Amino acid sequence: MQIYLARNNQQAGPYTLEQLNQMLASQQVLLTDLAWHQGMTEWKALGELTQGKLVYQPEGYIAPAPIPEQTPFQNSSFNKIHVEKKAAQNNELASISTRVLAKIIDLLLWLPAAAIPSFFLKPDQVNQLSEIQQKMQSADTSTQAVQLQQQLFTLIPAEAWQAMLIYIIIMLGIQAFMLAKSGQSIGKKLTKIKIVDVESGEKVSLMRAFTLRSFIFIILNLLFMPFITILDHVFAIGEKRQTLHDKLAKTKVVKQ
């Protein structure tokens, strides 16, 4: 019987049943690893095949006479999987100061969006805008502040809003592309840190790296600033330095 194993999308083998049971006993392979051999219609977890035991005994299998074969320790493919996983687990965590610097860089990239309206305003409109902003700072009631804010918004021409929207979409696209490719935003690229899976140390999907970690928390921060920001980073004090958005996405940030 020739048995193939797979872990983290890497295949190894074939192994004999005896070799497989030896590796199970020594925990070189895990019950969560996938296995396949002739007669199976699909890959299955070893734990499902062994029913949770550290020995696999297929029904109707008759062991052949012993012949010299390659031992598990000589199989470079599976050893490579084992070494790579161990190396991934030993990734050095990024320091909190480096993560804060990366976050600041990413936030600074959004400032041009706020400056865009100034390129579309006439001199007299700029003066009106400045006056409204001053009145907003000295507003006595929230109702008055809201009314002034509405005046400020109506003062900005439609072309400026369109340019701001285009800039925001482009920036979101660039950040999403970089996160999908390397697990790094622009800020993380410059500070040489990256996002990885908290258990395997491997690159994560765009859904986890961007949608869960960034996009959702951008909206929450806009709605509940600064409470969400403070709560989010309090979690980074833990052993794995996982912020609240890291825990949600099951990620961690490590040095490149």
C-alpha cells in the first residue's frame, strides 16, 4: 500500500503503512494531516481514517513481506514540510513601535484626500470655508455644529467630491493588492513587517488581511473614534501582540 500525505498544500510520499504508523507514533505526522491511497475517492484527515488513534489499520489490508525501503527520515519532501512549519512558527513578532509607525504611515496616505477640495475652491469660497471652520470650533450646541457642517459640505463642489472618491478607491485598491500579494500595506512594506496566520505563519487571504483587519475597523474607527482605536490596541499587550482586529482575523504581525 502506497500512502501519500499532505500538509499546508505540500504533498509528500509515498509511504508504506508501516512507515506511516511509525511517523504517527513519533508524531512526525499529525492526525490533522491529509492522507490518500488507492481505493480512496478523496483526501481525508488521518484522524478520520484512524478514528483518533495513532495507528492506521485499513480493513482487509495484508502486510507484505518486509523489503528494504526508504525510511521516513530520508524523505526530503516531508522533512521540508516539517522544517518549514517549524520555521514559520518561529517568526519574530514585530515590535509595537514598528506597528505604530506603519499605521501612522498608512494614515498619512489618506491626508491628500482631505486636501483635494482646496484645488477646486475659488478664493472667496476658501475664505467662506475658513469662516465656517472657525464657527464650528466655537459652536455652542451640537445642532449648531451640524448646521455649520452641512454648510461646509454644500460649499465643496461636486467635482471635488468625485476627485476625493477616486483617490480613496485608488488607495484602497493599492493597499488591497499589496496585502493580497505579500501581506503588507504600504506602511508595513516600508517598516519591513507583514501579516501572517497566527498558527501556521503563512500568508493569509485578502478577506482576512484587508476586509477583516482593515476595512471593517476603518469604518468602526470613523464611527466610534477614539474608543475603538484604544480598545483595539490594548489587546496588543498580550504575548502574541495581537490587536483586536488581529484576533478577529486570526493573524499576527511579524518581521519580514
